[in-house]
Amino acid sequence: MQPDHKLYLEMARRGSRGRWFWLAGVWLYTAGLVGICLVLAVWPVMFYLSFGKTGIGYAVALLAMAGLVVLGSLLRRVSYRIALGEGLDITRYFDEDGKGEKK
């Protein structure tokens, strides 16, 4: 679960347009991280088995996945700005310890 999921729930409850940016941002961020893990896991195997000239292709794939992570992060920041503009105090909705409880 995302540490700012409570913020998304509040934005959805209020009908904020920032919730769509948050959803897209989380999806892209997660897809980028999973993609990076897959590329880094498969790259040594492909290099060892010498399947053609895969070095450039995997480097491009790694950069594309990093781009997804950055784009997802930027979209979530946009959702935070929209929430601030709508009067939400976004700091109230973040988990401090990552377990869903405030200290």
C-alpha cells in the first residue's frame, strides 16, 4: 500500500480531480519499478547467453522504465498541488511509520 493512500481516499471522497493524477502516477511509478527489476534480472542472462546485440536494447528499456518512474512521481506531485489548491492539508494523510499508524 502506498504511504499516501489515505490522501487518495480523501480526494476520491471529495470528488477531487487530483485523484486521477494520483492513480495514474501510482500506476506508472509501480510499472516503472517492476520494469526496472525485470530488466535488471533478465539482462545478465541475455548477456551470458549472447542473444545478439541486446546491450543497447536493454539500456533503452532501462531508461524507459526509469522515465516511467519519474513521470509517475511527477503526476503524484501534481495531484498533491491540486489537493492543496482545493484546501486539503496533505500532511495529515501520510503515514509516518509506513504501517498505517501515526506515532
